Amino acid sequence: MTPEHPIILCGFTSSGKTTIGKLLSEQLGLPFYDTDQMLIEHYKMTIPEIFAEGGESLFRDYEHEIARQVCGLGPSVVSTGGGMLISERNGKLLSEAGTIIYLNRPFEACYRSLMQNPDRPLIKNNTREELRERYEKRAVSYQTYADFTVKNDRTPQLTAQRIVEFLKTKRTAN
């Protein structure tokens, strides 16, 4: 069961996209890509450096270029940055390019994970309430573009298995 297009994972920061993405890529025998890492390698700048140079608008433009690159990857597993799908241009582009899976991890679990790394810009610049608002707003974008939503409330292995089961079902339905 090898998909013909990228399997694109979306979800809030610390929702498990990278952890589960790596497990999925192993289970499916596909390469794994992380869009934030792709962006850093492509532009030879860290994300904080990009923000310092041109703010969020420059970052979102760079992120869109990475979304365009994802469209050409072929069969793979891709973990997107937490804000990738807040842009309609990215959402439409990626939904046409592959299968989008929304990892829905409860806010409190994401928040606990984020607090383990308080140097992240998201933590430094936002209160708990602001993060919750962002979480809820972004959830609407994720749901808009996702082909499938999987609750990430168990172990990463079980969540990855849920996705594999969905992909099998989707493949037999086509």
C-alpha cells in the first residue's frame, strides 16, 4: 500500500506531526520531510532569522515556496509547520497535491509540550489564553483542508496505526 502522492500532516505546534510522521514514513517505507526543516535548508536561515529580517509576511512567503516544493515530492510523508494551512493559498495547493491528515491533539497536551521548551517564539510572545485562541482558530483551517482528522490522544504508535488504517480504507475506496 504505497500512496501515489504526499501524505501531509497538519496540526498545532506540538501536536505530534514530526514524531508521528517519522513513524509513518518507516511503516510505509516512504521518505520523511519536515517543511520547517526544508525552509531552513532552502533559505539558509533559521526561522527566527527570517522573522527578524522580514517579519511574518516574509516567513509566510518563504513557507509558500516550500508548499510548492512539497507538491513535487511524490510519495512521501510531510510534516508541516503549525501555521502552514492558515494561508488559503497553501491549503488549496497542498490539498490538491496530496492527502492532508489533521493531527488533533488536545490543547492542554500541546501546551504542556510547548512549556518544555520556553524559548520557542510562540511561548515567549503569547500568553496561555492567546495560544488557546490561536489553537482554536487554526483548528478551523486544519479541518477545512484535511481529508481525515485523527485524534492524537494515545501513543504515537497507535496514532500512526490509525492513519495507516485510514490510508488503506481510502485506497480501496478509490
